[in-house]
Amino acid sequence: MKEIKLKPPIWKPLLALLLNLSFVILGLYLLWVKGVNFAWFTIALFGTGTVLSIVQLIPNSSYLIIGSKGITIKTLLQTTKLEWKDIQGFYTKKILFSNLVMIQFSDSFHGKYLSVKVDSMLTSRENTLPGNYGKSADELCEILMKYKNYFQ
């Protein structure tokens, strides 16, 4: 099986950028035209969101690589590599309004997943993937299980 690289859809950071920019513009309007002092808070908060949205648009700032040795998860500031032996399995779970793929870690895994030590997780030894990378949760879970079963 060939290594695959999945990237999140681009419309989400574009929508976030548009919304954040509109609130920054509203804050600037409130500050300069109306003289409202709390507008600085709006500008700072949504200005930070604007910068994060722009960073997400940079190519290769976020992806999931599924290969023969395991999976590599890249988010804004970090990269996490998990070998197939570290993963017990995958399943889908509805969290709020979206279905996400859950990772079940094996009992022998004592490393970190996205900078959280797995041993110190409050729930059982499981966590979610950061997103579904343009696939449905069921489709992504099926791909991950197929690769895990093939290479382990």
C-alpha cells in the first residue's frame, strides 16, 4: 500500500479569516468613529484569530500522513508520529455537532500525543484526531483501520 497524505479542507480557515477580519474592521470602526474604548479588546481578540487563520492557510501547516510505519499528524505548531504498535484501534464518536475519529492507544504506549502525555489522560487511553481531513469520519476510520491491519 502506498503512503497517503490528507489535508484539511481550505474553506474552514478562509471562513474563519473572513469572520475575524470583519470583527477587526468593526473594532476599528468602533474605536475611530465612535470612540468606544473596549474596541481594543475586539481588535486584539479577533486580530489574533486573523493571524491564526492566515497561518492555517500556509501549505503543509496541517496534514495527516498514513504510511507503512504509522501515522504522522501535523498541526499548527507540532508534529506527532505514532507507530502502528502504539495504536490499538480507531473508531468514530459524535462530539457536539461533528463526528470525529478516535484513537485508542495500546497499553504499551507511554509517549505523548499532541503534547499530552498519554498516561495522564483523564479518560481512558484515547483521544481524537484534530480533524477529518476532508473525509467523513467513517471513511477516515476505515482507511486508518485498513492501513493498520495491513502493516501490523
